[in-house]
Amino acid sequence: MSTWTRVLGIESSCDETAVAILACRGNEVRRVKDLVTSQVPIHQKYGGVVPEVAARSHVPETVSLLTQALGRRGLGSFDVIAVTQGPGLPIALRVGIEAARVLALLSGKPLIGVNHLEGHVASAWLDPANRRKFVFPLLALVVSGGHTELVIMKDFGDYRLIGETQDDAAGEAFDKTAKLMGLPYPGGPQIAKLALAGDPNAIPLPRPMLHDGTFNMSFSGLKTAVRLAWEAGQATGIKKEDVAASIQQAIVEVLVHKTIAAARHARVASVALVGGVSANTVLRETLGARLRDELPHVGYLPSDRKSITDNAAMIAAAGYWQYQNGTRHDWKKMEARPEWPLGVR
């Protein structure tokens, strides 16, 4: 029986500071520590994330969370260090990376720089029910505030991008249309809440690139259409609930249509839904229903809700995959990679 590998994960790519320790052995995972602090209350006053403010907040939070996670065992608490190296905000990424470099120097333990998007894919693997169905080839819909991608995963660490947004990410479209309507940051949850009482067919909004024959997407035109509808509706008493429901319906329809098409084309064994926007209930349920109806042989692996937003457990899990593949990085040379595509080493 192989021994357990304890992986210390550190995440600071945007506005969550997170530290976790996972104990991993083969397909077994135990969450030893899983700590996250969010900066959402700080950034709400600005209507979005301010990089300099995020980085300043990461510094004391990283120290505090590491102190809590390592406890009395200190450097003996882990065997491997995994840190988000990119993509993300450069100044924020560097906080976590510097902490990881210091720990690698002091402990002599291996250091692995993790792609944040691979971390999101790994978040689906953290769910025990999903691990039993984590079969390759796997299609991952990675959908968050900064990224919307369709990725084929042939094995742990082996990725091929087959589709992505050509402009705005889906999460960005949610947030910017919410801001247009005067809703607080982050906008996605606000849109989803209002949509519960709205008519998804009330406002005719575009579905760009829906039938273009590719697996790419576009959401910038949606923002323009919402602005025009919102401005025109001010005189006729347009309902925020109807606008929200229509926005959500348009985004979900595009995401689900492209994912089903990609899954059918690539003949995948399973589909993972990951990233912050995967918290959207309509998206989760619609994609699951379409897969059951049209591709019943394909496993559906949505991230469990506690692993959806940025966290360090997912970074530790992806770090474990890379560690098992023999990946090691030199702490002396590690730098932030703010524009790091998934699948590029």
C-alpha cells in the first residue's frame, strides 16, 4: 500500500486568499485543512476587483492562514507545496508565490507551480462521487469571471483547448450586465437571484456564434444588447427580474449548446462543469438534463459547491496530479505567469 502524500496548496490569483492541506493516495483524498478568506466585501465598494488592494489584502491573510494550517507541526505538515502560478492578477499571484518559495527554501520540500484553470478542473475530482466517474477522455467546461473554455482532458496533466470565448468570459458578462442594472458586485449571484422571479423569454437577446460550427463563444454583444434593452425599457417600466432571467437564459443556452456539441464531437466519457459560474443552478441543472437526454452514456461531473470558487484544495489536488507525473519546479526561478494557457508547460 502506497503512503499518503500531504500537499500544501496556496491560492492568491484574484480576490480569495486560500491555504489547504490534502492527504492523497492514489484516488483517495482527505481534506486535512481547507481555509479560505474572501475579499468580496472589500471590493464591493469599487464595483470590482482592484489588483493593488487585492495584493495588499493577500499578504496578512496568507500569513494568517498558513499559521493556522501548519499549526504546531510547522514544516512537517506537508510533503509537497503547490501554488497558483497563473493565470491571474500578476501582483496578487506574486504574494502566494513568494510565500511558497520561502516555504520551499526552509523545508527543502518539492515546489510545483499550478495552472489555476487546472485547479478548477481538479475541483471536480475532489468530490468523492465524481472521482468514481472520472473517466478519460473528459471534457471540462471551465466557466468563471475571467475564463470560459472547453478543454479535452486525455489524462491527468494532458489538456487540449478546443473552444473558448472570443471576447468576454461568461462570468464577466454576468457581472457587467448586473452593474449596468445597478446591482452590487459580484453580479452573477444577483442576476441568478432576480431571475427566479423573471420571465426568461421576456427580452429577445442574441446568442452569438450559437450555430457557427465551432466550439467558440462570444458574450460581448450580449452586454450591448442588454444595455440597449435596459435604456429603452426605462420609459416602459421594464422589470429587472425579466432582464435578469433573459440574461441568464441567453448565457446558459450558449454554454450548454457548445458543451453538448463538443462532447458529442470528441466522444468523451465524462463532462466536468467547473469554475465560479458553475454555481449557477440553472446552468448546472440544464447541462445535466441535456446530457442525460442526449448523451446518457456520458458521466456528468459538476464541482461540489464548496469547491466551486477559488480555493487552495483544488490547487493542492492539481499539484498532486503534477507531482505524480514527476513535475518539480525550482523555487529560485519561479515567477508569476499571468497569461498562462491551460495545456502549455
